[in-house]
Amino acid sequence: MASEVCYQDCIKSKIEEGEELINKCKDLKVKDGKKKLQKKIEAELKFLCKLLKHPERIKNEHLRCSNLSHLSAILCCAMSTVKVSEILKPFLYIVNNIYDESEQKRIVVDVVANDGQCWIKVVARNPQAMAHSSIGSCEFGRRTIIKQLEDMIECAKQNPYMYQSVCIKVWFTSGITRHLKEKIEKLGIEVIADNIQDDPIFFTDAEDKGSSSCEDSDDSENELVFIKDYYKFNNFKADNTLPLREQHKNNLESSYKHDVFSLPSEAALNLDVSTMIAYISALTNGHCNVKFTENILTEQAEREIEFPVKSVLDKLFEDRTLICCETAYKDFNKIVATIGGKYEKLRAEELLSRIAVVPDCPSENALSLRKSSKVKKRPMIIFGTGDSLKAITVSSNGGFVRAAEGQGIKFVVFLHESRALTEAKQTKPV
């Protein structure tokens, strides 16, 4: 009975801890992954509350297997790290299995910082127990922390940031032993830990024996399974399938918080038709205080007042090489000639004088996409050309980006809100 009461007190303490984490999550400024973290904490609370209703069933294992410590560490890392863009972010990568066949797998990165340039893995395990498991003293079929990090390195190679290498860090919230720290650093990974402990007496250089068959129990999120990844390099998520008011509702915190200056200055910008149209539109050039007969144009005008597009693009274009492929060039000219107003046509000429037109050369990745309502020939060519030239494609076509990612193909993109050509449709100032 005494142990039963003790277990109940521990469960209640865990529940209080979980409720406190939920409240802290509300203050988390990161949007992507925030709900996922909250749901995981809520799932732990639900399990603990069920246990509390049947105290006679509580066992010590129930307390030890709680994932709240790990989730708490992730939250702490996200709140204390500068420029966090996402948490619990899944990434896909390709490996060869034992039959020498290509296999798509995934890892989940606990915290993504610097707009995607830095991946942080959070480990909350007891350092002595972790050192013990790293020499093979764990269940068969599980992986050591070293093996997990080797997988992470391979995944990072296949998911570069703006075509550049991703920096990997590991934050050990409960500390780490000296030998394990040195071994991780030899992999080229930065170790973050306040508590560096002496190695356990059993820890020797023979630790590699059987190490490839062990796994950290606190990292169950990194099971290798098929998923749909979401890939972008800024905080704004454009969705051309939603009304603009819904876009604003879904992106209230993240709209136009582009870190324009984090993009490599030497990288060329591959302009999509949607970007060139937005840049020369009357809406983005001082004529947004106008009423239109079409509701969607009125909504775009209202959005332009609050979130100007051209100022963002001007910052992005500054001192960078601008290119567009032949398909984008031809289609842009057709659209401007058909529905562009007098001054929009003049601005189009000025913009095109700054752009180098390159031949269509879509990458194999782009050509491998299955066509659908969101994946059409023109964006396949435009985004694919940027991909083959290692240029950053600038576009408002978020629908294509997400559809491509759903098929496992990721493009380096800078997304912005869409704007239409409106000069010919203006009625009267408001």
C-alpha cells in the first residue's frame, strides 16, 4: 500500500510537470512543430491520468518510461536557442539496405535553428546509462547514440541548407561522459553539455563491439519510417488553394518574417512567373488603395497594405544575380502582353533588363514528378531549372512546392505572397 501511495504521488507530480509544459508551449514563438510538441505532451498526460484512476496497476516501469523529460528538454532547447525555425522536424533520406536496394527513411530533428542551417538533437538520458548502452549493453536491434548521429550525418548530407552543409549539434541536458563526448566530436558534431562526467569503470576502447545494434530509448521519434516531409527555407507558407483571408489566419505570426539576409549572397535567384508578376503589379507599386470588382483582387490589395511584397523582393534582389528560364520568360511576356496595363508593361521591360535568361534545363528530380492538379509542366521546368543550376527559386507557388515534397522531391525556394496584374482592372481609389 505504501508503494502504491508513493507511485500515486509520483504520477501526480508528473501530471503537474506536463501541465506546466503545456503552458510553456503557449509562449513558444516557433510555429512549425509547436502543435506536434503539445500533442505529444498531451498524450503523455492522458496516459498518466489513466494510470491515476487505477493505482493498483501502477508499476515502476510506467514512471521510468515516461517521455516527459525528453519533451521538456526539447521545449527548453527551443526556448533558449536563437533563431529557432522548427521543432520535431522530419527529414527524408535514402540508404541502401542489406539487399543493396535503395530505401527511403526518415529522422526527426528535435530543434532546427538558423532557418534550417543548424540541427540540434536533444538527449535527456542518464550519462552513465548512455555510456553503458554504447558498448553494447542494451537490447538487440536498438541503436547507440553514435549510430543515431551517423544516420543524422547521412541525412544532413542529403538535405543541405541552400546547397550548403548543415551544422549538427547535440545537447545533453543531463550531461555526458568524457569518452563519449570525444567520440561524438570526432564525427564533426558539436556537443553541448554543462555536466561532463568521468567515464564508468567498464568503459573501454572495446565499446565498438556490438555498438551498431543498440539504440537510445529516449529517441523513439527517430524510428525510420516513410513520411511526408515539409521543406522550406523561410517562415511564410503560401497556399494558393486558400482564400487570402484564410492564408492570413493560418500565418498570422509568420507572415513576412523572411530572413532575407540569411540567404547566401553568392547564390543566384531563379525567378518564377508568379514572382515577376508580383514585382511589376500595380498593387505592389503604389496602387493598393483601390477597389476591384473581383473579391480576390480586393483581398490582395488589403494584404498588400499590411504586408508589401515588393519591398521584400527588393531586399532579396539586392546585389544578387537574377535569372529565369526560357519557359518563364516566354510565359511572363505572354501574360503581360495580354492583361498588363501600360505601366505594368514598362516595369516588365525594366525588370527583364536585369534578368539573365537561361535555357530550360530541369533536373532529373523535377522530371521524375508525377503530374497532378498541383504539379504541372511549367513549374516542373522552372523549379527544375533552378534545381539543376543550384539557384534559389523565388515563387509564390506554395502549392507546387508542397505537392513535390509529398512525392519526396524538395526544392530550395523562397516563398512570398502572390499578387496579380491589376492596372487594367482598377476602378476607383478608396
